[in-house]
Amino acid sequence: MNDRQIPKPLVAILAIILILVGTGTVSWAGTPTPKTTAKAIEGSVICQCGCNMTVAGCNHEGCSSKAEMETMAEKEVASGKDSAAILQDFVLKYGTKVLATPPPSGFNLTVWILPICGGIIGLSLVFALLRRWRRVQKSAGAVPDTDSVDPEILAEIEEEMKRVASDK
């Protein structure tokens, strides 16, 4: 091992930390929390008019549900609450169906875990198939043992090859 080479376990740990920090699962101590805005809240809750879009994305003209939820978000932000408390108020009023992103707990945890597990299993299958195909190609490229081939067939093949070569 070269003295300058970083050990593989250390690289894996650093990669996991970077992924967790990048996705927002873990944050550095002392980083300021972003200021809560009504637009951010409106992008985090589903409009209750039946369009299955966020409040910020609802495009229905005169949607009473959108207007009511926008007013509620603006009022909550003006009162100085943080985003978690505001979202909790929306959940208390409309239920968990109002959240655009399901909370990672209970049965909803499967929404977070299954895609990751599916990706890992899929990549594992692809790598296993590639390894198998490589082995098959290597064994198919091997030179056949001429001692096991019937001499009469070899003679017929050579005769056919001479005849084809003389026809050209």
C-alpha cells in the first residue's frame, strides 16, 4: 500500500458523511437555520382542492382552498413560528395528507427506504449479470481442443475451405 493512498474504509465513511450533509439529514453545528417564508411553506403542503399539487403550484382559478392555506401560511410566518411548527399546525388542521413529503416514521418510512433498497438490489443484479457474462465470453473465446474433434470432419472442413478459397 502506498503511503499516500487513503484507506478504503475512510473513503467510504467520508462519502457517507458527505451524502448525509448534502441531503440535509445531518447539519454542521452552528449553521444558521434559514428564515421561514410563506412561499417555502406553500411549497411544502398539498392544496386540498383535489388537484394533488402544492399550494404554490395549484393553478385553479379562484381556488378557495389555495387562498385559505396561503392566508394561514402568511399569518403563521408573521407570528414568528418556525417551519416545523407551521407544518405541524397544517397537519393538525388537515391531517398528514397535507404534507407534500411524508414524515419518515411509521408506514411512511417505507417511502424513504424502498427506493434505496431497490436501487441497491438493482445495481447488485446488474453487477452479478455482468460478471456472469464476462465469464461466459471468456469461456466461449477459448480455443477448442482439436484432439476431441473427429478427423473426418476436420478433413471435410479443410476441403470445403480450399474449395471456397479457389472459387474466389
